[in-house]
Amino acid sequence: MSLLEVKDLRLSFSGPPLFDNAAFNIAERECVCLMGRNGCGKTTLLKILAGEASADSIEIIKSPHTHIAYLPQEVPTDLRGEVFAVVSQGLRSGLESYEGEVLVHTAISRVELEPTDLCENLSGGQKRRALLARALVSQPDLLLLDEPTNHLDIPSIDWLENFVKRLDCAVLFVSHDRAFVRNMATRILELDRGQISSWDASYDRYLELREARLEAEERQNALFDKKLAAEEVWIRQGIKARRTRNEGRVRALQKLRQERSERRERQGQVKMR
């Protein structure tokens, strides 16, 4: 069952649109990896879904009770104080004091920290656990994770994988960690040239399917460019192109030129580690 559906997502700065009428959906309890080259808009998309950034236009279809929590890529440099106080910041408003306290203690226990631990004394991985608890204490239906394995050692990544797999919510994450994506993703969303495509496949199968699609796209573009080049040669013949019976061909050439000018080429590759 669909938990969240996004339609008509548009956002432009300078240059080509970051999102060009993009659309996608997230189902309940699935773990989806959002992939794309650096700078294509992955973090921006997570922030839009989290309500921390805005789009030029967007339609989000979800239940009024659907709650989204976001764990950003970087640990704040000013993260200080007891873990209990930090995690409590994630509580939803309207909870009774006792109920909120139980939720905070439960979340802290799940990430294997102590309520009285001081965040300034924690390791980088432990700070991420505290922030994860702060996100989970709100009991989200969808958890957004931006590069969750950054700066983590192998044992911490293993812990995170096992923890996320046990969550009772949907997860949308961005990662350049090949092993993490391979172990976690049940589906791939690819952000490419302003569009979002869904690949209902494992990470390795997605790579195979994407390569085949790109090869087909290159062949199609080559045929298009060859036809356009031939028509450009014809139009330069001059008077023949101005004859009435050739006006349709001239209009067709103008359309080819327009299509070619609107084509967005791939910029760079997704860098995995």
C-alpha cells in the first residue's frame, strides 16, 4: 500500500531544472535508496519531504496522520547536553509528560545509549545514534536518512544495518556506500536530469538494467542526430526548401531542432565507494 505519493515536483535555480515534473511513491515499510550523481538534488529532495525546503510546485498525497522524520547528513557541531534532552527534542507536541518520557527512554534504549550520557563526550557514531533516537521518538511512518554511514566504522555500519532492518516504518535513504545499498535497498529511485525513475530490483540488477537503458538511449540519440544532420544539409540547399511542397519538411526540421535543444545530456556518474 502506498504511504506517500509525490506528483508535479518542480524546482529550478539557474540552469536546467533540478526537478522537472518529477513523480514517485513510497510504500509502507519498504526501504528505498535514492540514487543519482553528486549535486543532482538528492539532499534537496529529502529536505523538501521533511518540510525543511520548498519546491516551485509539488503535490504530496498522504494521510493527514502520516509523519516523516529526517536524519541529516552532518552531525551538528553544537550538539551538547544529555542524550535524554537531545532525544526529547524530537517528541511530537500534545503528548502527556509521562507518555513522552517513556517514548524517550525507549528510543534511547533502542540505540544502546544512556539517558545521562553527555553528547559532547560521545564518539561520532554514538552522536549519530542519539540523533537517530531523536528522529525515531516521533514514531515516524517514513524515516529519511541522508548518507547515514558517513564517518562510521565497520562495526557501527553493521549495527546501523541491523537496526534499520528491524524498524517498523518505511525508509528512504541516500548513500554512496555500495555495500550498504546492496544490503538494505528493496527498491531504487534514480534521480537523473530532473526526472525520478523507479527500479523494482536489487542494487546489482538495477546497475544492469540502467546500463542497458543508457545504451538504448545513446543509440536512439545517435539516430536522431544523424537525421537532424541530414535535414540541415538539405535546408542549406536554399531554394528547394522554400518551395510550397517542402514547407512541411521545413516545419519538421524546426521541430527536430527544438527537440535537440531540449535534450538534457547526462552529467558525470554516480560515485560509489
